[in-house]
Amino acid sequence: MKKNLFKNTFIFGLIAATGLGSCTKDFERINTPPTSVTSVDPSLLIARILRDGTFQESGELPNNKFGSWIQHWAGGPVVPVSRYFEGPENLIWSQHYTLLRNIVQIKQELSGKEDTPEGRSKLAIAELYEVYLYQRLTDLFGDIPYFEVTKSSKEINRTPKFDKQQEIYPALVQKVDAAIVKLTGGDLSYGTSDFFYKGSIDKWKKFGNSLKLKLGMRMRYANPSLAQKTVTEAMTSAIGLFSSNSDNAAVPTYNDAQAENQNPILRQMTTGSADLRYLANTLVDKLKEYNDPRLSLLAEPVNINGTSTYQGIGVSLTDDQLSQLIRANYSTANKSTWFSLTFAPIPSYAFTYSDICFYKAEAALLGWGATSTDAQTFFTEGVKAALALPPYNLTTIPTAYEPVLTLNGLTDEQKMEKIATQKWIHLFGRDMEAFAEWRRTGYPRLTPGPNPGSTNGQIPRRAIYSSEEAELNATNLKEATARMPNGDSFLSKVWWDKK
């Protein structure tokens, strides 16, 4: 019906234009407003895409929804989804597809320059970040529109089918490989509009190969053969992986600027409800158990009976339990670091060297591109790099912390638990990624909160599709939902979630 409408509109316009042809030969020029935007600089687009895509990872909604599910944060009545009550992810869904449409716009702006220095590497960079976004989206929801998503503003498909995640993942790996090949030293790039790497082609190559490692490891339990092939290729590639914190993909922030330029965690303090600022007891207790040097820099101390300590709130509490809490007795994120307007700005991270070290340690345990003896080195380096990040800025691993990190005398599964738990701590503030890694590895072992919500007290395993799809793409949504064992609910698992 929409196609007929577009067709009829076009025909009407054509007839009208033909009728006016005798009046003027300059119809199009005269009838084009002088301020109309007919072209957009790809550099302006990529800057906004990288900033918004990165800030979305650390924003208030993911932190207090997925962050409470993986027990970094502890929301209350203001955040019903933190207590396992279902709600569609309209905003997250629309935000991702808006960013993906902007990447399509970049491709249109550079059309015809795919094999030239003016467009080749710019397109490859856009395609690598497109993969990053699609992976995050499918990891949250499972099956999503991918192959039939609109490739041009001239041919809008409003009803794309939902593709199976097990078919999307191999396609993403192929797209990464193709993009890396296109990246060519000496090509024009985005320069300072590239918040991640200021136009460095070599760093984007490392980003691409590191993204390939991440894609491969996510498939570990769902498609072991493809996972092993993908991970081994990334581990042994001459391109290399992230090799230090200087390779981190991050967007700079400014504490004393407008809210839209602040780190999203700080923005959570300055603009959000007080109900959204408290840390979960699971995170605080784990840091206390480890005597982790990040504890005092991450959490705000509280005074209990004259003693300064750190105390987190239980997750998914009942109304009765929440009503009895004295909020002053519980820790927020530190007001001198994460929640500070005067502390040195903390970048908003998209992808880090620590992430890669932890993946490499896991790969070493499996013998994929490294040997098991390398696992300890990679693991320790990952923790060291995590400690060095702002706001912690710790340049060495304290001697007292070294026993927490030793893998000696442990089974491979016990080693995996240590690696995954450290990654969980490291991913504080990046809770979409933390939610994905917790589901994939099963670590740390989390106990659901007491409120049953709509899951009978189980921790959710995925996000719920946008309600807009039920209005605009109902047939394809219904088909995708029918493939899920528990329907479009928190308890259906995505393809790779086998733990």
C-alpha cells in the first residue's frame, strides 16, 4: 500500500512538472529552497555517530536496566525494569537504527568513491562501526532486521524481515574482513571528526581485527568451529590487536560543559533521579572481598555507626524492602570521580585494550591462537590496563592484589571464572557489553533479587522488541517471536546464549 502511495505521488509530481515545463526550464532550481540540505559532510556524520553510539552504551537507561540485571547498579521503583518488570526497548531500538541510517547516509555521500583514496577508507571505517552497532543490537534482542534494512533513502523498506542471529554473525565477520582489506594508508580519512583515532588508518585496522576477535569469542558456545576459526585468524593476524590503552576506542568528555558533552555516568548524577545512583551490593561486596584498589575510587563511602565503609543496595527489592531503606547508608558511584564536575573528565569507552586482553586469555585457555601458558600473562595485563584507566589511574597492580589474579592450581573453568569476573568489574558503566558477557560466560554467578517481577524472579536474558515494530512491521515481528521458546520476553535466550 505504501509503495502504491509513493508511486502515485511520483506520477502526480511528474504530470505537474510536465505541465509547467512550458512556463520555465528552471523549475527544479526555482523550486528548491536555498537552505535545503541536499548533501551532508561525512565527517560531520561520523562524529555524531561515534559520539552518540558510545554515549548510548553508558547512558542512564542501559546502566539502570542492564546494569541492575548484572548487578552493578541497584534501581528502585523509578526503574521498574530493574525489578524484572517487562517493558519494550523503544528508545534503544530506535537509537540504533537511527545511527545505522546515518551510516547509510555516509555511504550515499561517498557513492562512486568506493575504490578511490577519497572514499575507500572512509567507507571502511563507517562499515566497521556499522558492524559494532549491529553486534550490540543483535546481542540485546536476538533476531533483528539486517539483510533487508534500507540501503538507500530512495528505496525505503518499512517492513524488513527479522534475520536469525546465527546468520547475522557470519555476515558480520565477513563484513569486517572486507572492511579491513579496504583500509589503505595514505587515503583521506575523517581527521579530528574521528573521535576514536583522529583519522589513523592503522588504528582502525587494529579496531577491525579486535572487533573480529570479539565476534568470534561471542560465538564460542553456539558455533565452536566458526568461533575457533574467527578467533585464531584474529589472534594470528599480522595486523595485530589492541596492544595498549592508547588503542582504546573512546570519546572524550567535558565535565564543565553542557550535559550532552558530559560522561553519561556523570550526567546520571546531574540530571537523573536520585533513585538511579546507587551501587549494587554484589559489585561492592566483590570489590571488598578482593580488597580491590578501585573500590575507594569507584564507590562513595558511607558512615555506619561511626565507621566509614562501603555498602551496596540489594538488587530487585520488593516495595516493602525499599520502603525501609535509609539511602544515606548506601554507596553511590564516587562523587569525587565518576559523579564529579571538577574531577578530570573520564572518557566514555566503546572498546578497550583490557577487553582484548581478557578475550586473549580466554582464547589461550582454549589453545586458539595462543597456548594455555599465555593465559596468565594476558589476564594480568588486562587487569593492569583496567586499573590504569581514568578515573582509577593506577599505574601498577598492588602486591596485595596479586593473589587475587593468580591462575595457578585452578581448573580451566575456575580460570575462566576469574577472567570473566575481572571483565565484569572492568565493564562498570558499559552495561550493554557487561550484560552480553555475563550471559555468554555465566560469570560471575549472580543470584536474582527477591522481587518476582514478570519473570518469576529470574534475571532477564534479553531485551524486548520495540512496540513500534508491532505497529509497523507486525507480520515479520510475529514470525521472529514465534522462533523464540518463551516468545518476545525477558526469558527467551539469544542464539549464542548457551550457559
